[in-house]
Amino acid sequence: MKMFKIMAGAIISLAGFQVAADTGLYLEPGVSYQELAGNIDYPAGNQKGSQATANGFGIILKGGVHVYEQFFVAADARYGLLRFNDNSNEYRVNASSWDIAPVIGYQMPGIGMRIFAGYVLAGNLDPSSGSHDQDFKLTDPQGWRVGAGLKVQMVSVNIEWQQLRYQTTKWEGQSSPLKQGDIRYNPQGIIASVTFPLEFN
């Protein structure tokens, strides 16, 4: 986390000293598909050490500043419509998610290869209650997202690895046997996306 802040600060400082022709606004909308899975631990006295998946489509919007059309620093906001499955208790429902992360990246001149990394600072994962009594929302995610892509003209095809930790739980339903504390969910996996980088000088 400390190293990420140092790197982001260095790039922002560099951008501030460039001439106007070499800097500008940066915008990158896109669509994604994610395949995530990880341990989910319910409060004491209930299921422990279960496995849950969160898979589905989403939308992406990055916005920030580019330098020399090679470096970029941006806010990365995402929203997903997912399928949440916990096989240990047959809890299989639709879910929504959102998160936001600062991201830094580099695009190689000429060949369009890109690398980037971000750190998720806020968001939630909200499974629907389905036929179960419990209705909860997983909140306070933190974790890394790193990726690479290939940009051709105005289109970039990307692949990312993400690892998150949802650290707190907001209980939304009526009385529930699980309403005793926080659920810990640690999903990790791959996100594939097609995005459309736009650079404005």
C-alpha cells in the first residue's frame, strides 16, 4: 500500500511538470466478465471455511490524467451483475457489486502493450436474499488488481488478476441465525475486459 502511494504520487508529480501538448484528460469505459472464488467464513457457530464464487458481467469506467499518451493515473469505478454461489448451504442467488480503486498504468509506445495496477479502497457485494432468511451485504473491500492489455486503435483487450478481502457485513433482513457478526469473504480470480481508451490533450 505504501509503495503504491509513492508510485502514484511520483507519476502525478511528473504530470504536473509536462507541457500542455503532452498531457491531458484520460477516459476509458468498457465491459467486463469476472470469475472469482474464495473462502467465506460465517460468524462463530455457523458454517466455517466454505467456498463461494461470484461470477458475471460488469461495466468499467476509468477517468484521470495521461502523460505522453504512455502513463496514466485514474480512478477506476466498476459495477457488476453477478451470480453468487455458496455450495456449502446451497445459497445461490443473483448479486450486485461495485468498487472504486486508484489505478496507475503504462502503455508501450508503438506496439500498444499495456500494464496497470490498482488498489480497491471502497465498495460492496450485495447478494439477494433468495429463499434464505439471511439478507446481508459484504462491505469494506480491500485488495489488489493487476493486469495487462493490448491496445489496437481505440480498443484494448485486457486480462486482470484480482484479490480482495471483504472485511465487514451489513445485515439487511429480519432476524437471522447468522446475525452474530461479520462474514469474511476473500475472493480472487480473473477479470477479462474490453475497454475503449480515450485521450484528450
